[in-house]
Amino acid sequence: MTETTQTEAKIVEAGEYVLGVMTDAERQDFERRLNQDPELAKEVSSWTEHFAAMSRKFEQEPVSAKVWAKVDRSIAAAGGKTVPTAASSFAWLWKGWAVAASTAVVVLGVQLLGVNQDVNDAPRYVAVMKSPDKTTEWLVEAMPDDTIRVYQIGNLPIEGNPANMGKTLQLWTKAPSDPAPTSLGLMEWGKPMVVRADRLPDLVEQQLFEVTLEPAGGSPLGNRPSGEIMFIGTAVALK
């Protein structure tokens, strides 16, 4: 493993640790190495600050009694023992913890794909487009002078490839001040999508992104959607 690869692996591991997505065995091994590796500790600190800044971008709201009841049942089933993780400081801070984790997947995915991009670069716009039932997400990462990258998380709220039904998924965006949305193109089933900078309008805070189910070839209306909205979300700037 090269030095660059080792560094990227540490960045990704540190992000996973702060998110609290490691297994117990992975966490214990990581914490053992953390005490002996100043560079690893530095990456943990960097991710902690990064996710704390992200959390302030979203509306805070109290956890419902239903959720706390589920937590209590889980603790009781585990014999009353819980293991705190680095992520526990953030998990309940704001509406939609899944949004934070999903956004982090985008950032970690960039590292895994070998794209040399500093997580502290600014401004970076990130949006999480959710299905109406909130079970499926498309993650959007955008830079004003760069490309947009779109990743699917979970299954589509429809069965089968839309192409087999004579349908297609179309990506749209719209700034709050725009009179109409702009099509960013058709999405290929099951594959990430990259939109070149020369196809993008100016990006701003609260930029709307949505995916609609359209006839094959795209919306017959041209400059506006005609089909059902499958996913929708707005962007926040991470600085």
C-alpha cells in the first residue's frame, strides 16, 4: 500500500468512526490504533469538526417519545449496557440524522473513488433528495465551478427498471429565484450521474433538486417536468 493510499484509508476510517458506523470489533481496533497514531487522531478531529458544522445547517428538533421508547427497549434487550461512540454527540442534534450520515457517505465516497478533494473546501453544496416515503435517497454533491455528482442510496420506490416500462428518470434543479426548473439530463438506472459544469446554472443556498418519472426520452414539456416527483431535496452550503 502506497503512502497516499494509506493516508486516504485513514481519512475514510476516521469518518466512519466519527459517524459511529463501525462494528464493535472495528471500533475497538481503531481506538487501539488511535492512541498510537497522531495522524489518525488528527483526522478524527477534522471529521468531528466537519460533521459538527454540518449539523448546524439543519433544523434542530426534540426526539419524539416514540423514538425514545424504542431506544429504551433496545437498551433493555441489550441488558442495560450501551457503548458510547464518537458519533453519539451528534446523532440526536438535528432533524434527520440520516441526512448527515448520507451526506457523509458522499464525502467518504469521494475519498474512496480517489478524487483528491479537501473536505474543508468551500463552498460545497450538498443535497439529499428523498422519496415521498422517506425510505430512499439520492445524494447530490455540487461545487459552483465544478461538476455535480449524484449517487443513489436504497431502492427506487418503483419495481423494475423504468426503461422496461417505457419510462425514464430525469434530474432537475431550480434556484429559489428562478421562474422555472432546469433539466440536468436523464439518469441511467442504477448508476451514479455526473453533470458537467458547462450544463449547470449558478448554484445557491436552498437550490432545489428533484427527480421525476418521465416518458422515455424525457419530459414532453421540454423545460418543465410532466411526471410524478420521485425524489426531492434542497442544497445547503458546507463551509
